[in-house]
Amino acid sequence: MIKRSTFFLVITIVIFIATGVALFQLINLSPVDAKTNTIPVSSDSLAAVPLIDLENNEHLLGDWKQPVIIVNFWAPWCIPCRDEIPALVDIQRQFADQVQILGLAFDSIENIHAFTAEQMMNYPSFLAGNQIPMYSAAFNNKAGGLPFTAFIDKERKLRYIHTGKLSVEQLRQKITELL
């Protein structure tokens, strides 16, 4: 026969586990696109989000006129970021009139300059600097992971987000959906 105290301990543990599972399900309600592993989102316009370039000039996300903007959070020391950059360079070249990729870099200006030159990046990078919380909130990067990519439509609304490396095929599929 099970002791009464053991029984209550087991019941308490089961309740805690069930509560944890339920909370996890509530937090992760965003549907994930199985093909691209991206999460569709909807937001207010991001046109007024400020970006500081490597020469310390301020730009706004709305300054770019292409119908699709891709904001990619990256860092030179991030191995998956380094692996993803050739795909982003390829996409920028293929879709130059329809897509603008904007890199949001997490490192020093010197390291970013050196890395962008080494990789022959054909899209601009901006400093995350001390604005990381604002950028993470604006682009829905809740986990703060790198690489992180946000897909923004012609109305400058956030439509998809993805944490982790993206392939050319995954990028192309999301771009096609937004054009």
C-alpha cells in the first residue's frame, strides 16, 4: 500500500509537470511553416525603425523601396551566421530590384568592416550596439538567437521570422510568398 505522503508527493509532481507542459504550449502557439521552419507574424509598420550604419549615419527601415526587406541579425564570431552569409549574398544578387537585405551586426565596427569586406557582402550592415533590446522587440527575436532573420513586406510589416541558418531555397520560398 502506498503511504499517504508518497501519494500526495506523486500527485503534486504530476500537477507541476502538467502545468509546465500547458504553459509551454501556450507560449509556443505560433504555427511554424514546416518547409522553411519560419513563424508567420503580423505587426505594425516597421518603417520608422532606426538603423545606424558603419559610418554612424542613421537610416530608417522605410528608406528602402524594394517590396521585401530581410533583416538578418548576425555576428562575425557566429559560425551559423558565417555559413548563412553566402546564401544572403546570392539572394541579394538574384533579387536586387525586389528585395533588400539589411544586416544587423553584433560586434565592433572594426570587426564588422573586416568581415563584410572578407565576405564581399553586397548588402549593408548596421550596428546593433546598445539598441539590441529595441531591435529584438521590433523584429520579434524573443530568444535573442543568432542568426535570426525577419521578413518584412511592402507595407513594412513583419510577416515571418526564423531563428537559425537559412538556405537559399528557404529564403527564395519566403520571398516568393511576399512578392
